Amino acid sequence: MEGLFDTETVFLGNPLRAWLLAAVTALIIYVGLRLLRLVLIRYMSRVAGRTTTYADDVIQEAVTRTKVFFIAFVSMYAGSRVLAMTPDVEKALEFFAIVVITVQVAIWGNAVISGIVEGETRKRLAVDPNSVTTLGALSFIGRLLLWVVLVLVALENLGVDVTALLTGLGIGGIAVALAVQNILGDLLASLSIVLDKPFEVGDFIVVDDKSGTVERVGLKTSRIRALSGEQLVFSNSDLLSARIQNFKRMYERRIVFSIGVTYATPRAQLKEIPGIIRAAIEAQEHTRFDRAHFARYDEFSLLFEAVYYVKRPDYGVYMDAQQAINLRIHEAFETAGIEFALPTRTVLMSQHAP
């Protein structure tokens, strides 16, 4: 029994003294790392409660996701450094170290990606709901790339020929990309819409001969509610390749309209008409007069052209202003005795003796 507890007794190639030192080292590091994790979680929790950004929340979540198996392995690996080990044991430890570190880094990366996506979702949900779907797609792509990179790095460290593997994956990737190129095109177009923002949910847009209000921007298609009530569905790639008019981003509306009076109108009254039109425009609340002129001699009328701006982009505001302008011009013409032109045709008839 005395020989068994002798610190110089060799057990599995190492004296008992070395085994005790390894165990104490591993225990101290394990307790220290657990305490450090606990302190960091509490500190980041207090910091997160005092700030409005989500960066500290992401860090707190990543620290919380530090797994016990990772701390235990790091502790045991540190303790094993004081032991003499055979090459096979060293190789096995190196293998487990690569696996454990890869898994833990993947867990940290997932926590960071999830935290960023959740923070951006909360921030954008009220102002840009259509970006939430794309954020989910970006989250998936980010996790996929994270795992691919980590697995390739782990295989490289384990001695696997990654070059040949990447070559095979590249050929397979090209085949897959060709098979789903339309889907990938729409997905990239969705990301472009969210990042470049040519339009957003709620915008009134015109695409070629179709028009309506944007209801949703999805990963593959966008939905627009037409003025006549039906829903129009566009693929995102086709939508971006078309010429889009976004009326919601109109700061003011330029209006051009014409009025025709009869050829019998006296010259003195013709000179008064631009002033009448100007007064009618300037009498409205949300308008800015630009010009009014006797433009040309038309087929059956003397044509006056007027231009003004509506300072608000709302179509209803424009129509209210145009209606008021028309009524005011009609009243002024009625008072002055100016007649609006109607399509007329003069027929000359001649009689021939029988």
C-alpha cells in the first residue's frame, strides 16, 4: 500500500506526482473558467440593461453559450501538458481538440448571427417589415457559410486534402447553381431590393403597364395590390429588370393642362385669360404657379397651356386642387363672357343650276 501511494510510483508512463499536478491544474483552470464565465454574464447583463443597442446583448448571448464540455476539455487539455504522452495519445488529444473547438466556435458564431438578426429585426419591424424575411435568409446563409468554413478548417488541421474536396464541391456547386439559377437570381434580387431600397412596403409604384401599392417583398416574389383590387405577383429578378416609377417618393407633382376658347373671342379677352388662370392656381393652398400662355392655334380653338406644381405628392390633394382651379376658371369665364371651344366644322354648300 505504501508503494501504491508513493508520489514517484509510475502509472501509465507518468509518476503519481505528475498525475496529481495535472488533476490540480485541470481543476483550478476549470473553476477559474466557470467563475470567469459567470462574472462576464452578470457584467454583460448589467451593461445590456443600461444601453439601447443590441451589441452587448450579442456578446452576453455568446458568453452564455460557452458550453461546459468546452470548459472541461480546455481544463483537461491544460492539465495534460504536464504529462508525458505517447504520439498516439497526442494525436488523439489533437483530434478531440479540433472537434471541440470547432463545435464551440460554431455555437459562438450561431449566437452572434442570431443576436444580430434578432436585433435588426426588432429595429426594422416597425419601419421596414419587408426586410424581416430577407434577414431570415441572410441568417441562414451566414450560418451555412460559418459551418462550411469551420468544417473545412477542421479537416485541413486533421490532415485531410481539402483541395480535392473543394474541387469536387466546386463542380457540384456549378451543377446545382445551373439547376436553380432562377431561384438564386430571385433571392439575390430580393437582397438587392432590401439593401438598395428602390421601393418599400406601402409605396405606390408603376411597373411597365401595371401599377399598385407594394404589399410584400418575399425571397422569390413581390406582391403588389393593383388599383382595381387584384394582387399582382412579380418575380424579384423581373421586377428589378423593369423600369419602376415610385410615386410615393415624389416630393411635388408637376401638372400641365390646356384650355381652348373659341376663335370669336376678342383679343382683349385673350390677353386676360393667362391672368385668370394664374389667379385660379394661386388661390389654392398647396399649389405653386409656374406659367400660363396662349400656346397655339388649334384645329377648332385658341389653345392656352398652363403649368403649376402641387406641393404635396398625394393624388387626392392634386385632384382637389385641379377641381377648384377648373371651377374658378369656369366662373371667371362665365363672368367675362368667354366661351369654351367645342369641336366645330364649317360646311360650305353651293348650288348648281339644273
